[in-house]
Amino acid sequence: MTAVKKKFTMEVDYNKSTKACPACASECEKINKRVNNRKLSEIKTKEVPHILKVFNF
């Protein structure tokens, strides 16, 4: 009988992965919604801290 090795989240090196971890992916989606398809030149300086605020607990 061969043992099947399961890959746990802690064993995945996300630095070498093409996918982000679920928490980071959801934060990236939030940032994309805040930017709302605008060019960087269209974003006001006062908006930047709010846009880049991640993991708001």
C-alpha cells in the first residue's frame, strides 16, 4: 500500500506559486475595486492610503 502525501497550506511556497493565498487574493480584489479601472495619474494623493490599506481588521 502506498501512502498518499497531502499538500498542506503551510507547505506551499507562495513566493514561487502562480496563485496567491486566499487572504491575499481577496485583499487584491478589494484594491482593484477601489482603483475602479482608473489610471494611476487619475488617483488623488489623498486616496492612496485608503486604496492601499490591506487586511483591515
